[in-house]
Amino acid sequence: MSTQNPKPPKQNKYLMFGAIGFELISLILFAIYGGEYAVKQGYPNYLKALLIVLAFVVWFISLITKLRAIEKNKDQ
């Protein structure tokens, strides 16, 4: 038996960046539809804009996390 640690599989960076774009689009669409639903339930109209801004913040945090992981894997 080998006692060496296996190397983790290399991540396809192009696929990761494509997933980042898909994540942004899905978050924005979810925020728009969620905001429309909330407005129909009687919440104020600005809630939709607030949800979209919140979606951008969540996406940006996710982007920073993924970029840090790429940078960390590059050094290894």
C-alpha cells in the first residue's frame, strides 16, 4: 500500500468562471421573482431593489471566496 497523499484533482478554471456567471444570473433572477412575490404580498416596492442589492453582495462574497481558493491552489 502506498502511504503517499493523493493530489487533489485539478479544477477547470474556465468551468469555475462559467459557474460564477451562472450563479450571478440565478441570484438576480431569484431576487427579482422573490421581490415580485413579496410586493404582491403587500411589502413595499423597494424590497425588490433591496433583494437585488443583497444578491450582488452575496455573489461578490462568493466570488472573493472562489478567487482566494484559486490563488491558494496556485501556490501549491
